[in-house]
Amino acid sequence: MATKAAFKRLTREYQNIQKNPPPYIIAHPSESNILEWHYILTGPPGTPYENGQYWGTLMFPPEYPFAPPAIRMHTPSGRFQPSARLCLSISDFHPKSFNPAWEVSTILIGLLSFMTSEEMTTGSVSASEAERRVLAARSRWWNSTGGGSHVISTPGVTPTAKGINNVKAGDGGLKFRAEWPELDQENWKWMRDNHIDTKTGQLIPDPNAAAATKCSPETSALRRRPNGSAHGLGAVVEGGHVAREAGQSWVRRNRVWVGLALLSGYALVARLLNDVQGPRPTIITSPDRPTFTFVDHDDDLSSKRIKDVNARRTIRSHVMRDVRRRERLAGLKRVSRREGLAGKAVVQSNFEDSPSERASPTRLADPSGPKLLMGRGPPRDITKNKEKRRQQPDRRYASHSISTGSISIPLQFPTSWLVDPFSTLPGASDVPIITTRLVFYWGTVFVPMTFPKEHAFNERAKTEMAVQSSFTDQGSFFGLMSMCAAHRAVLAGHHSQFQATTAASHRFLHDADYYVMKARCIREMNIKLCNPALSLSNEAFGTIINLLTGALIAGLFEEARMHLRGLKRMVDLRGGITDNSIHQSSMLAAILTTDVKAASGLMTQPVFPLARDLQPVSASIQERIAPSDTSELQRLGAAFVSDLQLSSCLLSILRAMRDIVLYGQACNQNPAVLCTDDHEFFRSLNREVEHKLLSYVYSESTTRGRPISEATSYLGSLEAVTRIASICYLNHFLIVSPPSSGLGRALTRHLKQALADCPWPPLSKEGHGLLAWVLFIGAQSSAGQVERPWFVERLSRIALVCGWHTWRQMADVLIDYFYLPSTNQADWESIWNEAMV
């Protein structure tokens, strides 16, 4: 049975496929089971599968999208075994390589791309082009008749429309007819119009046709009845063999032996030439390119408990074949162990023992450096260099191969054609594999995950904005790629944790892609700073903003402070934040947003002040986003007003925040009532509200003459908790910060500290409800982190004190604060169930 998350996700994906179906693909879920999807792939033109009708199923697990589906193709194609599970990076054979951001359409596009290639995998078959064309011509007959089993029932098989187990054995086309009734009628009409024998799938000869008519070998194979009793694939493949042998020359028929003879001759000649010319110096690849590829398929084998030795050997053979294919695409070459050790010694001897190089592998990204060659000096030189210079840890080189493979691309060739069909992006020629993967990650994971509400209705505008800004300047582009690499690394867990011994962050990423992209970005920024015409340009601002954002995602707050000081200096040199040259450019929103996010992570006052007070929401917008009179959302935020421990300044900010929450509800339920200006207004209001939450404690009316360093120490405990919880809530709303990111971890730490300083348990009933709301936010912000049990345990204690036993009771309390059922219910109900265990 599907979980609520899987049911909701699959329902949305079915709606998306109905609106924008991929080319040559149609799909729908079964009426009786939403986890069972049926698809039809139409053979693309110019392929052996042209006009073929290939029917298959996707069997999703209940925990989808966090686990991949089982992929089968029932129609014989000459490419896959009928009804056999296929071993792909997007199937359940490799659950660790599956990306939850991939949708059903992405999976089917990847399957179609793999089908048109010649790569072999578990479940594949090797057939000639003629055989596949014959199978494509008979695919409609096979689908509607079950391979001819509709006439003669298969022994031991009871035709049923439930499940897919009887499809391969022969169910008479019953399952296909139940799932595709309209296509089944079209197939029967096609068979009648083309005189197809429904028992065998052969062309019925026309008695009125001339006997001497000559046909092509393929047509003759269709007319010829295959020997034996096999139906479907066996019969058609045998006819294809006849078509293949007809009219071929001796070389064509014996091409295997001819190929082996040519290969042996080539190897012999190559060895002779190598002996004559002597050994060649081996070129060592640059350290930022992996010298090996690790694929965790052994874990998959042990998890599936495959005890058959032959099966394990077959799967390992497939895995290594896939590994070598990826290495060839990356331009890598395997070397012997002895050569690899010598090469590593040469590489390590070329690095200085300096703290800057140990901190970030900047030199790895410098393509202008001299290439390292083996055999340049005698072995004793290597020994001397090793004694003089300290070796760098090998983990830095190994991390690249892991990071570049952390996001598997389902397409045959992982290209960036989605946004760059002609490979004109900066860096596409220098680090093609890294850039390609990060561009793909930007479009499929980073943007939808960071801007969920805006991406849902404004995907094209967001893409155009990014292409016009970051994709037109090298510095901004590499900064954007470093952001994507940092985002991907923190989601994959390739980062260190905060050290509890100090307040400063000492995080670093075990991901070479981030450091490679950041080094390229810093290099481009230095080039701009050396040019007076570019040092204060919009491109320079975009570069430093992307560097700052990447540091916040990675949790490198000391580096973020450094970039923030540089950004403030650049703004001052341009005339200040109120200067017309900044106000009239698109950089103003980016500067203020980055400043606010940095202040949230550091929990300090923002560097740039607001030019005005909070913008009031117009009456027309309030009328469009307001809930109905009978809706329970009328109570949204009412409990804040009745709490006497909250200051009037905080309450005025929370009233503006209530409008943002109602805007989010309108985006979810009725986006048609909103226009482009509304979205721009609420983006600005969201930034201003977060700025006010951070800065109001530093105002003169609030501090009352106290030093700024003590601005937050006098706040009431409940007010301090409410303030930080509201900031955390905003960071999960319009611009989402993942819990594992540096900003998410910092906010969780600030909220936990504020709760620890709060009296426990609270004295008033309102305090119980407020702290319960705060604990839900803390548990959501610490998902997958070590702090989550701390929040859940205190939520359980409050529920016990207040007598809350069911989720309905808890939701009735939360609605008086900031809680949207359409947005928060799925996550918060799971937190509640965890607390009630």
C-alpha cells in the first residue's frame, strides 16, 4: 500500500504527464493500484524500433520517491527480455544511485534513451537490426493477443487482469486490454486492415496476388511461419534469423571470424611497432581527474542476498563493464599498480606544504599549470622530493570520483543540452564532466528544491533569469556551479559536523567538485578586480554573491564573513546601498537576500539597513489571498496576539509574516488568483520580514540605551524563542535551506540554545502551545541530524502535560500559530507520530 507521500507524489506526476507528455511516451497508473504504472514507448524514427508499440510496467515501492521502481518491458523488442526486471541506474537494482528528484517522465525518458543504445545490462538481449525491425512490426499483434495465446489457452495459466505475472506466460492480451482498451481496439483494427493472422502474427497471403511477386528478405520473414511451438519472441526471432541470412555475402555471414582475425593481426602489428619504437612516457592525468571509479554494487548484492555464484559473477561483470564505459567517457585510462604508485609519488611531490593548499585544493583547478609526466627524472629524484616535501592526503583525490558520481544521470550521455545544446557554457571545455553534472543538478534538483513555490508556476522565468545572469559571465557561472556542488555535497552527507568545542564553524566538504568550481570562481573574480572597468560591475557583484551563498550552504561561516566584508566594501565604493546604480539594477534583491541569509546563519544584525519600513499589503492582494469565512485559517496567528509576553514590535512583524503564510496557501490552492507582480511583492516582503526579525532587537527603541553587544540578552525567553523560530520557519517556506546545509545547521543550533535558556515547563497554557509550535519547527529543521531526538523528546513531554493524545488535537492548537495543512501536515504529522512512540 502506498504511503501518503508516495500517493501524493505519483498523483502529481500523473497530472504533469497528462499536461506535458514526453515525446514517444504515454503512461498512467493502474486504477486498482497507484504503485503499478503502465507505459507505452513508441519506437522513434530512424531506429530499428520505429513505429513499434512497446508496453511495460513500473512497479513503485511504497516508500517512493526515496526508492526506485522495478522496470519491466513485456513486449518482445530484441533489446530486453520480455517481462524481466531491468538493471539500470534508475531501477531497483541500484537504489543507492536513485535521485528522489527524478520523476516518472525522467525514468521513462532514460529507459527510452537506454533502449536506443547498444549497452548491455542484466535483462538485455542481443539481436540484429533485422530481428528488431521484425519484432517492431509485430508488437501490436503481440500486445493485443498475448503472443497468440488468445486462441489456445496456455496450460496452467488462468487469464486475469490482476498483477503482471501471467503476461509473460500468455494471458491472451487480457492485461493489456484492461489497461489500454482504446489502443487494443486500434490494434485489432490494424490487424484486420493489414491481413494479420491473429494466431501466428504472420501476414495472410492474398490469393489474388501474383505468384511471382518478389519481396524483400524482411517481408519474406514476416510471411514465413516459424518452426516449433514457440510464440512471441522465439517465433519472430527465428524468422529474423532467416531474413538475416538471406542474400548476404560470405564475409557478412562469417563476420565474427573475420573480425577476430583482424583484431589478432592489429594486436600483433601494434606490439611489433611498440618494440621497435621503445617505451613511451606515460602521461599522468591531472589530480582533479579520478584515476579509478568506485561503484557500490557489492552492497547491493549483499543486501539482495544473491547466493548464486554465477549470478554474482554475471552482475559483477556488468558492473565493471559499466565502470569502464564511464571511464572512457571521462577520458580516463587505467594503469598498472606499479605505474600508479610511481605517478602518485610524482604528483604528491609537486605540492608545497602550505596551509592554504591544505585548506582548499586551488591548484587542482588551474588548467594552465604544467602537465606532469612520468619518467621525467630518475627514481632517486622522486625519493629526494618525497623526503623534502610532505605528502598530501590521498582522500582529496579519491573524493572527486565519489562526488562526480553521486548524482547518476539516467540519460545515455549526461550532457547539458537542457540549457546548453551547443556546449557554449564557460568551463564546458575545461572540466566537461563536472560542469555537465552540475548543470543537470542545477535544473533538476537545486532550483526545484530551493524555490519550490516559485518553481511550480514560474519554471521558465526562473530558467531564463539564471541563463541571462549567471550563464553569461564566467565568474557568476562558476559561482553558481560551486553553489550546486555544495548543495549536492551536503545532501549526500559529504561534510564534517560542527565541532562542539568552539562557537566558530570548522566545516569542510569531502567533495572536490566544490573546491574546483570555487577556485575557478575566485580566479575569475581576481581577474575582474585587476580591471578597473570590471571591479564594480554587476558581473563582479554576481560573482561575490554566489561565492558567499556557496559558503553559507557549505557552512563555512568564517569565509562567509570575509566575503560579506568584501561585498560591503564594493557597495560602498559604488555609492552605498541607496545609490541609483544599485537600486535600478537587478543586483539589489540579490545583495539584500544574501545579506539577510548570512545574518540568519550568524544570528547578527544585517550589514545593509532597510530603506523603508515593512511594505503594507494592498487591499486587493489581501482580498485575493484571504481564506474563506468558514475556513479554519481565519485563526492563523491569533495566539501570538493573545500572548502578553511578546513585544508590540515583534507582533507587528508577525502580522506581516501572516500575509506571507496566506500567500503560500494561495500558491498551493489557487495560484490563478496571483499575478507576476504579486510574486515579486511577496519575495520582497519575505526578505524585509526576515530582516526585521533579525534587526529589531538592535533598534534604539528596543535596546533603550544598552550596548549593541548585549542587544539580545534582555529579551524575554519566549520572545527570543519565537523570534528565532519565525526565522527558521521562513527558511523552510519560499527559499528553502536543507537541514543538512550550513545555514540549516546553524539555525537549528540557535533555536536549540534559545529553547535551552527558556524556563521548562512554561507556566501558562499559551506558553505550552507556543513551545509546541517551536518544537515542531525545530524537529523539521533538524531532519536527519543529531539534534532531532532532542526536539522530539521535549514535544512528547509537552503533549503529556497538556493531554494531547491525537494529531487532530495537536493540529487544532497549531492552527492558532503559523501552520498550513497543505504545506506542513505531512512533515509535522510524522514528527507527531515519532513523539508518540
